[in-house]
Amino acid sequence: MDFDLGGREVKVTAWRDIKFEGDHPDVVAIRENIAELQEKHNFTVSFVTTPYDKMVEQFTSSVSKLGLNAKEESK
């Protein structure tokens, strides 16, 4: 599957800190896979820590913004 995300930033959020640090083979494979996907599909990914009690609010806000951006781009 080939597609171009136009340099967009994809934010991945969790209530715990997401880090892919160290030299364990699984962690190295995850970092390499993310880098390969970013290059292939022209996007960046960032990992954001969101407090558990703010997850629904953050998700709702993100989806609302996504909907507005999609409508603006289709004009």
C-alpha cells in the first residue's frame, strides 16, 4: 500500500510515557519500523503522554480538529 501523508504529524498518546529506548532487539525493531514507515509515507510521529483523566477530552478534541481540517482541505 502506497500513500503520502504530506508531511503531517501523527500523535500517539497514552497515559503512560511511551519510550522506545535501549538496545533490546524488539525495541530496535520498533524504532526501525517507525523510521521506515515515516520515510515511506512522508509523515512524522510523536508520542504524547496524556493524564488518564484527560484521555476522553483529548481524543474528542483531536477528532473534532481532524474533522475541521478535512472539511477545509476539501474546499
